Amino acid sequence: ASYDPYWVKRGWSRRAPVKTGSRIDTPGPFARPKAGTVMIAGVAWAQHRGVDRVEVRVDDGPWQEARLAAEDTRDTWRQWSFPWQATKGGHTLTVRATDRTGTVQTDKRTRTIPDGASGRHSVVVTVE
């Protein structure tokens, strides 16, 4: 017999695969790092597909490729890092991931319900 699982009854999608995503863990929001080399780092994920690439953008500049840590399996989160030559002033740091199917993390923000949030993570910092 067909039935709706409890999460469908609560407004969630029946099937909601994990979307390709990434986040910045350091520096944190509103951090005040010193000018010079600042390590930007975080994690990326693409369940069942694996993470192929992570890129970082500073303000409206070009996307720059981050260094990826070793991958245990396609289903594990993957750490990444990017050494940024930070200049004084306010900056917005943004990250995006690309999975092994070539799908780039969308910049379209959606709410969590019904099938998971999406969008690109960014943090604002002030370099001193």
C-alpha cells in the first residue's frame, strides 16, 4: 500500500537529494583579520556525486580555485582552503562548489522547505 511518510505530511518533498553545497568556516562573519595572507577555509559536499572543485570569490572579482583536501569517499564532506592576499577595507567572501557531474552550486537562494535550502554562502569581513 502507498502512504506518505511523516515528512511529506509536514510539507517536505518525498525525495529530497542533498544538493551540491559549500560553506566558509573561517574567517567568520564580521571578522577583522590583519592585511596580508588570510586563510579562507571550509567544507563542501555533494552526496553520491563527490566534490570536483571549490572556488572562492572576493567581492565581485574572479572565481579562484581553492585547494581540496583528500577525499575519503564521494559521500564525505570535503575540506578546502584558499590563501587570500587580503587588502585593507571591507570585503565579501563567497564560495561555490562543483560536483563530479559538472553541476555548479546555484546562486539561487531557496528556503529549507520543501526540499532543502540552496544558495551560495558568503561572509563579510573588515581587513585592518
